[in-house]
Amino acid sequence: MSELPRYEYVKLADAIEADIASGKLPQGAALPGERAMTELYGVSIGTVRRTVVELRKRGLVATLPAKGTYVIDMPKPPGDGSEPRQT
């Protein structure tokens, strides 16, 4: 059985999440602007916007109107004990 293809915005969100986890984008760092991200990653502005929404859903970034999008949290490593225990 073949794996379903992933959307481009999910791939980009995963790449940015990896940059956050590695410290390349530390907490408090600003993400590049939308136009800069389109050029940097070679994607459309719609893809960039959906990526930012996805990162907000994951709780990794916050967008401040007229200020930009900033890293607010580090991804949790799997098995860090934050999952509820099964009883």
C-alpha cells in the first residue's frame, strides 16, 4: 500500500518545525515575511499562509498584526511524559 502524498504546506510546516526543534529558529525568533518565504522556499503565497496557519495550530508560532510571526514554543519530543497515562 502506498503512502498518500502530503500537501506542500504540511511539508513546509514540518521543515520549519524541525528548524525550531534544532534551535535554528529559537523561541522569540521572527519568521521571514510572506514574500521572503515564497522566494526562500519556492512556494506560492497561499502555501506560505496555510503553513503559518498550520504552525499556529501546532502551537509553535503566534502572529502579531502588522508585526510578524514569531516562534513561541519548542516542539515536544515524543515520549517526554506529557501524554496522559493509560490505566
